[in-house]
Amino acid sequence: MNKITIAIDGFSSTGKSTVAKQLAKHLGYVYVDTGAMYRAVTFYAMKQGLIEEGDFNVEALIYQLPDIEISFKFNESLGFAEVYLNGKNVERDIRTLEVSGFVSKVAAVSHVRQKLVEQQQKLGKDKGVVMDGRDIGTVVFPDAELKLFMTASAEKRAMRRYQELVNRGDKVLYEDVLKNVQERDYLDSNREDSPLVKAKDAIEIDNSNMTLDEQFDKILNLAKITLEGLE
């Protein structure tokens, strides 16, 4: 049975991870959340005092990259793989607004991108993988059989992220979340190394007014069409 590589890129808080998990589970594919990998490196940098408001010791982070080990372990009760940093479960730690505030700066460091892209390519070398991030279809897997580019208005994305954080007990303001989303859009789109751009052969999905079910059905149909084209 043929297997394909599905690359899902797009702006922050467009629901890339949600639909990628659904798709991987339905197809029996491996799901890789590359954004979580960059968040894990960011969390490490924060804990080591390498990055804070107005200060980022890039050289020290580069020097310590060999000390950073990121892995995924499937949690049967949750139904998805959680992120581990140097053997410790950091799934919840990396999803905070504080980490979100620094992750685009860390992700712009070429040495960090090189380390993680190599790991991502190894994870997907046998196909049968759904991977989401910012440069999957342009850098990590430019030959992916199906490329998607997710987008939605900044306000819609901020509200989704705000509700997600509130539902898990975080005390945040919508205005702060919106500002974070807008800042990340700018940083992700304007960094020198692998900026966020839509691959020429990617299919754009604007889910501003889509339900999760509508989004999943549309993308699953695209995956089926792509698979049928290989038969």
C-alpha cells in the first residue's frame, strides 16, 4: 500500500497540529509536531537563562545544542505523542504564552533549524508521516506528495488560542494573545533562514469560518485524492 508524506505549514494557531493529529490517526501515519520541537528548545533556553525579555544569548544556546535531546512518546490515554526534553515530559510546559513569546526568535537561529530539520527528515524518511510546522513543504520535505498551507485571520487565531489557554487554567488576556500572534506572524515571515512562505505547489486552507469537522473532511479528501493518484 502506497504511503505519502503530508506537509502542513501555516501561521501560528491555525489548528495545524489538531488536524495533523486527526489525519495521522485516521491514516495510521506517524505524526510529528515540529513546532513542539522548537518550543522545547525555547523552554530549555528559558530555563538556562539564555533568553528573556530584551536579551538572547544566541552563542550560548548554539554551544549547548548538543546537550538538548528531544523525543516523542505516545500517550495511550491521550491518544497522541507527548514531547520530552532530555527525558522529562514537557508537553504542558512548552504550551505557555511565555514560551510562545520567545519561540519565533529561537526558531530563527540557523544552527537550531539545522539540528531540528535533520531530526525531522530522519523521522519522515520512510513516508507515512504527517508533519506540521513553518517550513515543512519548503525545506524539510520539498518533495512531499501533499502540501497544505493553513491560514486564518489574526483575530480568529488569537481567540482560538486564548480559549485554549483559558480552558487549561492559564490566566491570560485576549489582547496579549492577539499581540503575540501578530508578533509571531511578523517574525516567522521575515526571518532570514527558512521564512514562513507558502510553497508554490501547496493548497491553501483558510479555516477562518470552518468547523473542525469541515476542516478535517476537506483535508482528508485531499489526502485520499493524492493517494488515489499514486495507484
